[in-house]
Amino acid sequence: MAKKIVAQIKLHVPGAQANPAPPVGPALGQHGVNIMQFCKQFNEQTKGRDGLILPVVISVYEDKSFSFIIKSPPSSVLLKRAANLAKASGTAGKEVIGSVTKKQIEEIAKLKAKDLNSSDLDKAQKIIAGTARSMGIVIEDSAASQGQGTVPCGDSPL
């Protein structure tokens, strides 16, 4: 017989850097989960993704055991990393703070494919491009890479 799930905890934890400090400790402690066991398992599974914020869904069972699923990093984190930015624009639409190439958008869409609400890569790229626009990041057109300049997504060059 399957174990009964008593709680599901959703956290955003830096890869390979889980420790008993907040938010991990208090969230798991209130459900009686062995915090150090979770930290060791999480850090082991996320080696090589140091510092990348990773969403994790932890299922806690009746006997205080647990299992967890690590999801792909948020699109905004991946876009900031691709554009070498510390934070997004406070006034998106008015202020452009960085740019990414269509190739980078495609790579991010491939990485996030299983967690996105789309069935094909083209639609996934549009989702990522929309996130970039809302952050004040422009997408370089293929003509831009040949010295033509950048064209913000959705704007007509006329």
C-alpha cells in the first residue's frame, strides 16, 4: 500500500547550498522531517548547479519520511544569467537593461520544456521571450548579429 502524503512543501533553494537555516529548516521542522537528511540529499543531487535557485517540491509522508522533486530554475533567473544582470528592470517597457540572443532563448526554452505549459518548442520560446520583455530585456534579432542593431520583440522595424 502506498504511503499517505500529509504535506507538500514548495521551496526555492540555491543549488548545492541547502542548509538548516530559513527557509528550509522551519518549513521542514514543523512537519517533523529530518532536516539534515534532506539537506544532504538535495546538495548531492544538485552538485554542479551551485548558486542557481531551484524550486523543489517536498512530499512529507505519515511516517515523517519524505521525497522531493527538483524542478528547473525560474525563467527569470536563467534570463538574468544569460544577460549577465544582477536584477531585472524596475520599469520594464520604458527601460532596456540588457539583451539576449534568440539562440539563448531557445536554450532556456529547451531547459524549461518539461515545466512549461506548452507542447512545442516554438510556443515555449514565446513564453520565455515574454518573460524577457517583462524584465526589460530585448531579444536580438538574427539581423542584429550582423550589425543591424537590436529590435525589441513585438515592435515593427517601420
